[in-house]
Amino acid sequence: MAVTMMVATMVVMMVAQVSTLPAERMETREQDSERIT
């Protein structure tokens, strides 16, 4: 779980830089989480 949490955080950070919209960040985080898992 620790590794997944770290990876998810890194993805969120990268997405935040590309897109500042909270809505998109939420959707992207969920999609990435599913892909990683």
C-alpha cells in the first residue's frame, strides 16, 4: 500500500502541474489509481 500511496501522490502532483482544475484532478486521480492497481 505504501508504494501505491507514493505513486498516487506523484501522479497527483504531476497532474496538478498540468491541470489546476480540482474536478479534473479528482477524475484523473481515480483513473490513474485504477490503472496502477
